[in-house]
Amino acid sequence: MDALSPHHRLSRAVVLAGLVLGAVSSMSSAVVYDFVQKAPEAKWGRTLSALGELPWNGPDNDGRGFVRPLTNAALENGKSFALVLETHPEWKNGGMIYGVYSNVAVPANAKFAATIGFLKNATATDGATFEVYVFDQGTGAIRLIAAKTARADGVLDELSADLGAYAGKTVTFRLQVAAGETARQD
């Protein structure tokens, strides 16, 4: 898809995520690693091959998908956020987008926490699946730690996972968003 109509530009998946110490419900002063702030350092892609690499802060009419920061974003719950991570999977059925965050030191008592959802007026989306994987660089194991299929229902969803098994380790996180049956406004 070379160009998107203005209607398509209104609604994409958004993520607010971080490693937190303490209660997951409070992602403010306890954030020790902010995935949104670190997103420019992540490696972004649409497939798990070198041919699928995507640029950070790419244009929102890129048919391969895109990821970019969005400021003062009005979300589906009617609230605005100063900064969110806007993503859109590849514009095809089963399309996906992911970001790989390497060499993340996990402190003791850390939890992964994310708020996920859609931009305001996401009327054409059929939902998207948000997944978080951890790759333990010491053992080589990769594990899905959190997953949620979200719909544009006026409510932001939460993802969380205890990272106790990774305390004191340096790991790689993969944040992934997969389109529903269609890729419209995902």
C-alpha cells in the first residue's frame, strides 16, 4: 500500500512499557528501563530475517509497517499521553512488527509492565496481539512472558510479567505486535 487515506492515519496500536520496581500499577517514578524512551535504540523489523528490517521513526504510509514516537496522543480511552510508541504491523493479513531491545540489565524485584491499546477513533481495527519475549543471553532460552489480544473497545489493556527469574542477568526483550485477520488500523 503506497499511501493511506486520512482515515487510516487516525488509528494505530500504541504501547507504554517499562521495567518497574514495586507495584506494576504505578509506572511513574519506579521505572528503571523505559521501552518507549529506548525505542530508537531497538532494532525494528517485520519478519525475523534481515530483509524485514524497518527504520525507526519511519513514515506512517510505509506498507511494510512502521514504528515511531507520538506526542500528545489521544488514545481510545479518551485520555491523552505525552509520549507513546506508535506501531503498525505490515499491511497484510497476519502482518507483524517487532522491536528487539538488547543488553537490558534486569535488577532484583523487577517486573515488565505495559499499557497497550489504540489511538482514538480506531474504528476499522479488528484488534491486534501484543507479545513480549525474553531471550536469556546466558542460557540461550527464549520465553514468551506476556501476551494479550486487544480490541479498540475504549479501554487500555495491561501486560505484566514478573522478571524474578532474570534478576541480575542481562537479557534481550522482543516487543511484538501482530495484526488481527486484517491489518487495517492495527
